[in-house]
Amino acid sequence: MFPFRQQLFGGRMTFRIARLIVVLVIFTQFGWSQDIASFEKRITVKQLPNGLTLLVMERPEAPVFAFNTIVDSGSVQDPNGETGIAHMFEHMAFKGTDKIGTTNYAAEKVALEKVEKAYAAYRQEKYKMVGRDPQKVAALEKAWRDAIAEADKYVIKNQFGQLVEANGGEDLNASTSWDETEYHYSMPANRVEVWAYLESERFLHPVMREFYKERDVVMEERRMRTDSQPIGRLIEKFLTTAFETFSYHRPTVGWMSDLQYFSASDAKQFFDTYYVPANMVVAVVGEVKAAEVMPIMEKYFGRLPARPKPEPIHTEEPPQNSQREAVLHEIAQPFYLEGYHRPDYRDPDDAVYDVMTDLMSDGRTSRLFRTLVRDKKIAADAAGFSGFPGTKYPHLFAFYAVPIPGHSTEELRQAIHAEIERLKTTDVTDEEMKMVKTRLRANLIRGLDDNAGLASQLATHQVRFGDWRELFREIDRVEKVSKADVRRVANKTFTPENRTVGVIENRPSPAPAKAGGAQ
Amino acid sequence: MTFCSKILAALLLLATAMFAQVPDLENIKIPPLPDFHPVQPKRIQLSNGMVIFLQEDHELPLIDGVARIRGGSRAEPAQKTGLVSIYGEVWRTGGTTKRTGDQLDDLLEAHAAKVETSGGADSTSISLSCLKQDFVDVFTAFVEVMRQPAFREDKIELAKFQENTAISRRNDDINQIAGREAAKLAYGPQNPYARTAEYTTVAAITRDDLVRWHQTYVHPNNIILGLVGDFDTAQMEARLRQTFDPWPAGPPAKEPVLEFHKAKPGYYLVAKEDVNQSLIRMIDLGTTRRNPDYHAIDVFNEAFASGFSSRLFKELRTRQGLAYSVGGGVGAAYDHPGITDFGIGTKSQTTIASIQAMYREIDDLQPHPVTTEELKRAKDYILNSFVFNYDSPSKVLRERMAYEFYHYPPDFLERFRVGIEKVKSEDVMRVPQKYIHKDQFSVLVVGNTQEFDRPLSSLGPVTNIDITIPGSPEASGPAKPGAAAPPQ
């Protein structure tokens, strides 16, 4: 329910009402070592001389394939003053290349350079604190807009997406999170080379055309997902409260003032720094043969120039030493959220957090459902989960609950704390532990039965661990979690001083539905 | 430069040159797609009328299934709106005559298995998902829920709490408001596809209603059951026959006569103060998929309003930067008219401008109908991506079950493909003339009226829609001053 990711667009029918998708639970009876072995036979990994990692999995079910390109950088890498630039570049990766989307690139290039010059001059004057001349600002703005109109003459709009669609590309989209940026679609299996061309060209010769119009689109995305949604507003406020130094406190979509500021040159700078082959993985899954596809991928993706891998992030969130709170007074109904800092995904206790998530949240047997929803009848929904807002860096284990009418967020808070206390003081039962492990094994490979899900999971694990096999090894770590581990980690993590609370409290609407046509 | 480094440089150059030898896009050869005929499920009809589809899929040791039962919320009484929703929940959570719902939860969750029920507009359903090795136990639970549900009172109470919570929150999200009000404008507020559950209609639902619903509809002759997964069809058929053959047929589900009363054309406004983006929806009554124009409509929607290549996306999003979300189409449902809906989400300050921009695109269809190039692109997309309609056994099963349910020919998908191939320019040109009438639109705007570029009334007479929830504190009079209201 949380907007963890910013997407390029909301799907083909952008107004179709989202349906509850029943996720099928998948499970296998075989031992896991055997399973790795069976995947081993179908998976080929190759690192190219430029540093790019390619992964191909043969899955001959139907003559189609899916791919996932992951760039191991996300909004956490946004420079100060340019929040939202990682996500902005993701949008720009659909704008075409020097060959796609232009009628005359040589002329367009010159025109785009003029746009950047004009924007830099306009921006400099506009943000002057002393001696700003409004007339000069207006003139420079006009010059900038005129330059855009000039550059626009060479644009073939949306040609990149059109080519993907005309070739039968399905589910064309991309998303940016705090941790990473990913691109995906599926295609009929006879179009592998077309895909390899399109996907490599977009990162070989990206052109920042129509940047400032696309910036307007992204501002609309911000209004849609954050500004006009009570939960979106709460999450933004909550994260700025929970994280003081680490960049998880910044919205992936960006602050509005930064969106209004940054330039195409800034986006290109971001691309040059982070879209380097050594920082990327491309995974393909479907009815393909590695022996045929790998050489094609090498031919096209091998053209990406090698560049130094970006520096890792060094800023750390200092330990929290007292409870923090973010309260929104809204005309919307109340909502309760709290989070506790925990280490990143490489932590030896990572699997313990997975066990706690399942125990607290999964299905009608989960502890929060049974106490808050079924027995106390104070919540319509309640859950606790890890990985908020990302997992790559130290993040939060969070709990939320939706009160039913007539019950307060304070009641929810107390009920959640009682359940946390139980985790700390009482061992989970043997049955619970068995159930949780069985389900986690199922959950870990949920999504492995389709090309797109597999491509995403394999690419993610290849990026995070340098080895796709870790996807299966997570299960071994879960198996080793003991009751004592759950108590130990709960006691370590869920302390009052490590807690951040975010609530929406309802305030009455001042004049309900009286405003109207007369306005 | 040393000799060695010269060689190195030469090699590097060679490597670069090698890499540079890629063809232009238009010179990339596209081999024909291998012939692919997905295996069709086996259809079995029992003597009691139950229809069964069996689809083997041995990739994973899993079995999934769903039974779809005729009769849904469009047949529930208006004064008990929400009945089928509550029924769809308590059918499973209320347990069976042998086991409570909680006991079922424990049993199934311990095996990472699911048996779930749900209520929809034209049908209800019961599904299962499990490991192959647990199938016998899970199927037993599935049949028990199907045949002997208990509808225990404590779970009815719980389901009502959840339903009431949903009612209390339905105005928090503008997308939900827009979707709900758009359906009312297209179908009429009393139409079962549009009307909404209220506190009073939920309170009116009793256990007897749920029991009666079950007795009325859950008969084998109203059921289509589909199973997909790692099983042997012959063995599965034997098991299902043994289980379901003795079940006598009952009265067939009666379908209600539905009336569709589109709202009068004009502007409709929902004022929402806590947003900075307006949702605009241009609404009309659509058509059904049996319409001979359906193929032309589908191609038209693709070219005009759906996806990257569409005019609306290109013009309103890419060129004008007015929106992140824009799109829509002439609606076509299986057995009742769909909703024709063109929508956009735009900042409050460009609300009126966006309505006019949308009008311009619609008007422009007259002098500039869909071009042959646009037609080709749309057809290329639909046809080249057609394989994604049946690229997994479960998708094939799902399609077949839908055609069976709506009495469509079993090869409807193939006919659809052929129909798309045949669509010509003049067919697509006919679509806007026949199905898109700007002067017939009900234009819904949900937004922060204080921030609009111009009053909506500057475009024409406006009907204000009051979305106050009946029975909520706001509905019983003006808010109490000073009651926990924060300083502004």
C-alpha cells in the first residue's frame, strides 16, 4: 500500500481501477540445493570487459521473453538540491537517442545546447538573492522557452516507446526507488536483437530532449502520488522525521522546488556518473538460448563505454536516542504508522526480520490480524514489515494499522506495543515457527513462475550480492532462525528511543461539499 | 608510445570497431515467430450441468483452481447493497459445519495453501492454491466451504466492521471518488454496477440473507470450475466426477434485468479541498464485445487513447506536459455496456485548460482521423503482442472460463485476432463518429475548486455532487466548532 517506487507511468489503461490481485503461493517440495542445481543448468552469467553483467535464463514455456535492467543507483544518489534527478533520468530514458526520436540530430544537438545555455542564464538570474531583476528574469525565461520551441522542431514524439510497442513489447515501464532504478518489458522471442538494440542504444546515446516538459509530467506525478494522497503526505513527513542524515529522508520523486530547478545537464551528469556498465545488470528470461542470445547481447551492450564505478555512500544515520513523532491533521480518516531503525540487508540478522514480518503480518493467522482485527476489533488492517523505505542501507522495520470507525490511533499504538512486547518476552511457539518458515520458503520464490518476476529477482540478487544464487540461499538463512533470535532481535530493535511515530488524525472538514459550481 | 602500448591501442581500437558493427534498427532481421499453439484445457460437462476445465502445467509442483458461480452483486437487493461483498468474505471466514474459519486458517496457512472466496458483480468465486502433495486435504476444505458453509455470526460482524471502515474511508482518495462517481454518471446511481454500500444497507444484511444467497445460487449447473497445475487430467477428472456427480442440479441463476440511465450531459463537480491535482473524466455509456465494431473500437482506443503511441498521451502528456496520467477509451464489457471514459489528472491550475485540450483532441478527430500510420502502429502492437494473451497455461484457462461464463464462442480470442487483422481505416474512422459524442459527455471533475484556473461554470452549467457519507458526523450537521481541530 505504500508508494515505494515511482513509476514511469501507471499502466496502459491509466484509469483502470486497481484490482486486488490474489498472489499465488508457490512452493516446491525439492531440496534447495537441488533447486539451485536445476537453475544452474538454465542460467548463464557473463561479465563483459566494460564491467556490465549479463544474465540469461532459459525458460522455454512460450515464445516470449522478459528482461530487467537494474542500475544500482537510485534517489539516494540524488545530489543535494537536485532531489528527484534519478527518477527524472528514468523518464528521460524513454525519450530516444541520437537516431530514435529525431528528424535531424546534428541540428537538434545544437538547439539543445542552446536550451541549456538559456536555462542556465535564466536560472542564475531567477535564484539571485540580491539584485534580481524581474524584467531580466522574464526576458531570460522567454529566451529559454523560445530555445525549447526551436529544439522541439526536430523531435519525433515518443518514438522509442512506439518502436517497443510496434514490436509487440508488453508491460513497458520502469521504476525508481531510493535504492535502484529498473527498466523492463516483455517481447515475442523473435525480437531479441531488436530489444538488444533498443535497450543498449538508450544507455549508449541518451538524448535529453523535451526535458523541461517531462519535468512538468514528473511534477504531476508528485501531485498525484504524494501531494493529493493523505498516506503519501504522511510517508513523506514520516521519513523526514525518521532519518536525519541519511538520504532515505528525501522523497524519490523529489521536492517540488528541486523539480522546478534542475536542468537537463544535471540529469545527464547523473547519467554519466551512475549509468556505468560496472553499476548495471541486465537479465533476460524466456524462450531463448543462451548460446544464441549471449553473443547478441555482448555485441550490443559491449558498446557501452567502461567508466569508473561510482563511489559508495559513506554517510550514516546516527543512532536515534529518543522517540520522534510526525502528526498530520487531515480531513482524511486516521492512520497509524511507526518504525524502528535496523541494519541493512547484509546484516546477519536479516532473516530474523523476515521471520518477524511473516509472524506479525502474513494472512489471517498473523499476530497483528488476530489481535487487532479479529479479537480487539479496533483495526480493519494491521501489519509489520521490514524494508522501509529501502533495504540497501540501514532502514526501518515498520508497523501500521488502519482503525475502524470509533477507535483511536492511540488504541492501535497500545495494541501494537503489546504485540511487540510479546515478541520480546515470550518465545514463539513451535507451530508458529514451522508455519512461518514454510510460508517464507513459499514467499521467497513467489513470482518465480513468470519471466518478468524471474528476471527482476535474478537481476536484483545479482546486483545486491554479486550472485543470483543468493536468492535461494536466503531460505537456508531463514531455516537457521531460532526462537531466541526472534527475542534477541526484537529486544535490540523495538525500543522506545529507536521509534518514530507517524499518524494521521482526522479533523472535521470546514464546509463539507458546499463549495461548488458557483465557486 | 611504446610498441606494447601501440599494440594495446590497436587492439582496443579493433575491439571498439568490432563493437561498433551493429546494424541500424531497420536492418535487424526478425525471424518468424515459431508456431505456437498453447494446449487448450479439457472441457468436461457433468450430467448435473457443472462445467469443468482441466489444464495441466508441470513446471512447478502446484495446483491452482477457481470455481466461478453465476449470480453476483448486480442481483442483490438495493436496500442490502454490500450483501455479496459480505457473503464473499464470510463464505470462507465463517467456516463450515465441520470447522470454524479460524481452524481452516490454521490448517491452510501451515501448508502455505489458500482457499479463498469472493463476491463480484456477476458472479462469486471460490479458489484454491496449494502444493501438489497437499491437494487432497486442501481440496477437501475447498469442497467443504463450497457445500457446507456455516456463516458464523462473529465473522459476519467482523466483515461488517471492514465494510464500514471502507465506507468511512471512501472519500480519502480522489481516484476512488472519481471511479465511483464516473460509474454513477455512466450507468445511473441506482444501477447495480454503480450503487455503493452505505452504513444502513450493510446494517440490513443478516445471516439469513447469506444462507439464502448460497441456497439460491450455489448449484452445480451454475458453476464453472477450472484447475491448472501439476496433475494428471484423467485422474483429476475421476476425482472430480466422484466428488461432484452426485450433487443434484438446482434452479438456474436468474439474471436481473439491468437498466442503464446515463446522466444528462454536462459538468459535474466534486469539491475536494485537500488536493492540488484535479481528476477529469469524460463519461458516456459504452458498448459490449459482441458489437461487430469491437475490433475497430479496440484499434481506435489503442491509436487514440492508450499507451505510448496514442494521441492523448503524445499530445497532453508529452507535448503539453499537462499530466502524468492520461488515457481512456470507448468501453466494451462482456455482457453489459462498458463505460466510455477519457480521463486526465492535472494540477488544479490547469483544470479548465486540460478539459479544453482534451476537447481539442476529440474535435481534431473530425478533420484528422486516425492515419494509416497510426492504424498500422496500433495493429502492430495488438497483433505482435498477441502471444501475451496465452503465454502461460493459466492465462489460457482464464480466457476459456471467461468465454464459457459469458456464452462466448470458445475460440473468441482467435476470432478476435482475425477481426483485428481485418480492421481498415474506414472502420476506425467510424468509431469516433458513432461512439464519441462530445455533447453527450458527462464531464466529471474532482478537485480543489479554489485553485482552478477558471470556474468550471465558465464552460457550462455545473451540477455539484455531494459526496458526504450518509450517517457520518459530517452528514448530521455542521462540524462542531473547536472539536479537536488543529490551528490552520
